[in-house]
Amino acid sequence: MRLTFYQRNADKIRVSLFILIMFLITSPIIFGYLWLILRSFSVDMKGFMPTQLTLKNWRFLWSELKGYPNIWRTTLNTAFVASMVMIIEALLTSMGGYALSRYDFPGRSNLMKFILVLHAFPSISLMVALYYVLKYLHLLDNLWGVILMKAALEVPWGTWVMKGFYDGVPWEMEWAGLVDGYTRLQVWWKIILPLVKPGIAVTAVFAFLSGWSEFIFINTFIFSQEFWTLSKYVKATIGDFRFADYGLLAAVGLFYAIPTIVLFFFVSKHMIKLTIGGVKG
């Protein structure tokens, strides 16, 4: 009788344990965001309870703070970096993934291994070399320098992901297009590319988020406030943590996070249907 009861409720027990474990794992993040929201609208906090509500911490939205650039120009800079990284990566990986999936050329296997090595290579170890490259190209203190570096480091991973999506497209569809008189380029553009749109969406979303959250390159290679992004704005508000305005810091941090949260809610229902190798049935 006990065994039968356990069998009937095994799924419920597993789901309950999974929910409990996920809550325990994510609770620090949940409480962290909760504190961030409350602190951004309060003068001070006693634990998780605001002492007095205020909008003063959000003053950077309607007035330019002394020693800081305009927040809206900084936001546009951040969106520009994220958008350009997304466009460049989506374009290159959609072509590179097709080449790796469909063409059998000498060194193909070694190239795919090399791509994984490139993605695993820590970018921080390249900072000195990248500095001299950007200096030679006159791209220091220029957002395009950051964009090109960020896209170059993200392309290997995106190419590998796109290869998985192309591998899921039957060869017969491509052969049918060639028989109908299409060139290889026309087959890729008119037949294959529409079938791997979910893969392009995956790489594009992750590229955008990567560009939006970029800090190391911005902090190292951008000197003028004119080209700051929100990550450097947040870092500047920290300053000396002993004297930081934590209300302002919480408000700026929340403002920085809001676009990514909104983006997540728009794309999450599509992302959960995807796997790295293709589309779930």
C-alpha cells in the first residue's frame, strides 16, 4: 500500500523538491532585487524596511548630477553598443555556422575545436594586446573599438550554436532548392535561413545582453564621459564604498537592470522552446 502511494505521488514529490531547491538557490537573488527596489525609493533602510520613502534617489533622470554625464546619453551609448554587437554577431554567426555545417573543407574539424578554445580563452588576459591593437587602429576612447572587440570574442560561441541549428535542417530541402535552379547563396537566403530563425534569435538575444552588460572593456578603453555606458555610470556611483550614496546607487542599478528584465519577459516564452541544437517539438 505504501509503495502504491509513493508511486502515485512520486511526480508531485519530485516537482515539490525541485521547486524547493530552486527557491533556495535563487532566494539570494530574489531578496537582493527586492532590497534594490525598496532601497531605491527610501532615504534609509532598517533591514528590509524603508525608514522613509523618497524620489530623491531617482533625481538623475531629470537633472544631470555633478561629475556625471547625462543619463539619457549614457543609456543611448549602452543601447548602441548592445545593438551593434547583436547585429554584427547575428550576421557573422549565421554565415559562419552555415559554412561549418554544410561545407567539408580541409581542417574543418580542427577549426571547430579551435573555435571552442577561442570561446574559452579569458578576455582579461588579452587586455594589453587589445590596448595596442586599438591604439594602432585609433579606436581607443571609441565605442566602435569596444563593439568590435566584444563581437569578435562572442562570434566563436555564436557560430558553434548556429552550426547546431543548421545541422537540424535536412539536406533534402537544400538539394530541392538546387534542383529548382537556385544558387547556393539563394538556397541559404530563401530556404535555409528562415528555418534557423530561432537560432538567430538565440544568438541575437545573448549578444545584446552581453553588449548591454559589458564593463571591463568600457572601463579600460573608454576615458571620456561622452562615451560612458551605464555599467561605468554604476561603477562611478560606487566610488569609495565607505561614502557611497546607496540610495542613488540602488536607483541607478535598478534603472540599468530594467531593460534586460523587460527583454526577458518578452523573449522568455520563445527561449524556453529552444535547445542549443535546434527547436523542441
